[in-house]
Amino acid sequence: MSDKKEMATIYLFGKKYEVPAELTVMNAMEYAGYQLKRGCGCRNGFCGACATIYRIKGQNQLKTCLACSQKVENDMYIATLPFFPLVKQIYDINKIKPEQAVMMQLYPEIYSCVGCNACTRACPQSLNTMQYIAYAQRGDFAACADASFDCIMCGCCSSRCPAGISHPQVAELARRINGKYLQPQTQHLLDRVAEIDSGACEEAIKKFVEMSTGDKEQIKNLYNNREIEK
């Protein structure tokens, strides 16, 4: 039985490489000699830092993925997109109102959506991106927040949008409005925030900082034996 690994031919930024076929795009880049200092984040599909665009030779479709999760394919042409220039409007969450007009003022481009669904097809989290934009258009912030909850803000959706919508920022605004104005407040959370603001936790934080420069086992033991709320 041969131990020879199956190899795949890939093109990183136009340059040809032979890499083991079982590798992810991110691992293949490192195998090819790239030292990843940015755009590598959590390496587990949650942070959105490794947004990637690729095309298979002979196919017209341009595809998106996360480099840490997508396995390489033969004749794969790859370009990473560790940052996409989203439009991020500045606002004071304490001064805006949970009204449809907020979206019209801050992100009017959402009303230019042509319904092509390219954003949904591009989402590596399989979110119904076009639908949550439709919720935002109607000022249904709770529905938008729920539908976009797993957004990792990689920007893949926006990179494919002909209307120039910054979907992740629209969704983030909806989630902030939903959390501040629409969802019921939790008293124990409010109490905890007030306790922190009062400085009651400063001594404990100071102790943890001191521990972090010393015996790490002490911190592990504190964590493993902590009191957990029922």
C-alpha cells in the first residue's frame, strides 16, 4: 500500500503550487511557504478574517469561502480577501430610535437592492442575507437581528453585491437596536453591569492580572472549580 499523498494543483495569487489534496486553503498556503500574519484569525470558521475568492479552472462561477474551512480542489485559482471596505456609518446608539427611518438615513443603499441574491449565495455561513436586508428595509429589526445572528462579518456578501450594500454593518445596526430597544431587559445583567461600573470587581481583576504573569495552573484551578449558576 502506497503512502504517497494525493496532491492538488492550486494557484495562489496566480502562482502555481502542488499541495496535499486534504489541506484547507489556509493550510495549503502555509504548506506553500506563506507566513500568515493577518487574515488567519480563529482558524475555525467563526471570526471571518480569512474571506477568500476562488474559481476552478474551466468554470465561469466565482466562488467565496473561508480559507480555514474550505478544502483545496484541483486547478483552484485563489485570492484571499482578509479585508473588504464596508461602509460603516457613525451613530450614537443611545440617540437613535428603533424606526425604519434610521436605516433610510444611515444605509439608504439597501433600498437599491435588485434582488439578485448574490449576497446569499456568497455567504460562507449559509445565511439568507438578501432576506435579512429585506427585513432591514421594512424596519423589522428583530427579524433582521435573528436572521443575521450568525454573521461573522467576513464581507463576502458585500464583495458580490451590485448595489454596494454593506450587509454586515446593516445587520450589526439591527442587532444593536434590537438588543437595546426591543428585547426585554434582564435585571440580573443590569445589576451585574452596575456592579462592574461601581468598581466592585477591580480587586479581583487585579488579582487575575497578577496570576497571569505567574503560575498558570492557579488560574486553571480557579476556572475548573468555579461556582456555576444553576
